[in-house]
Amino acid sequence: MHITRFEEASTYQAPNHDDMTCYRLQGKEASPCSSMWMGMSIFEPGGQTGFDSSAVEKIYFVVEGEVAVFCESEDGLKSEAVLYKNDSCVFLSGEKRQLKNLSNEIAKVVLIMASN
């Protein structure tokens, strides 16, 4: 078993992410977990990720606040929604996705994905 206390979690800089702080909670350099990793992003009001795709699936779970999510599938189908506390979504590999905090409060979002 490996425990990461949030107050001891290290931050990392994700490319194309603005006005947010990213914490590594498990996997990669945070723990010996090798098949996946988990992080938490704290979005300031106006904080956002880039509108990018990934080669792996990504699961997002909103712990606090709300975030708008935008998606474009590989065949060009676009969708968007607002996720609230305890909501989650998955983006499949190849889907472009973006998360934005359009509110005036911080949002905390957990990310789980396969290690690559």
C-alpha cells in the first residue's frame, strides 16, 4: 500500500494549462503504481486546459465546484456539458477535450489515466 497525503503531494506543470495547479497523487513519481496515475487539478476562476486530444482515455471527477467540458470526437462530432460536484466524464483516446472553470469559485477535479 502507498499513501499520498494531499499536503505532501508534488505539483507538476501540464502543457497548455492556464490558471490552475496540478497535483500528482498516485503513479509516476508519486507512487510505485505503474499502470495508471491519478492527479488533482485546482482550477482558478477562468482556469482551463487546452483543447487537445490524447492517445489514452482520461477520466475526470469533480470534487468541488463546477467545470464546463468541451469535446470533439475523431469524426468531428462536438459536444459540451457542465459537470458539478460528484459528476464525472470520460474522454476516449483521440477525442479533443477541454475543461474550463467559467464560475467565480475554484473547482477541484480528479484525473485518472493510464500511464504511457
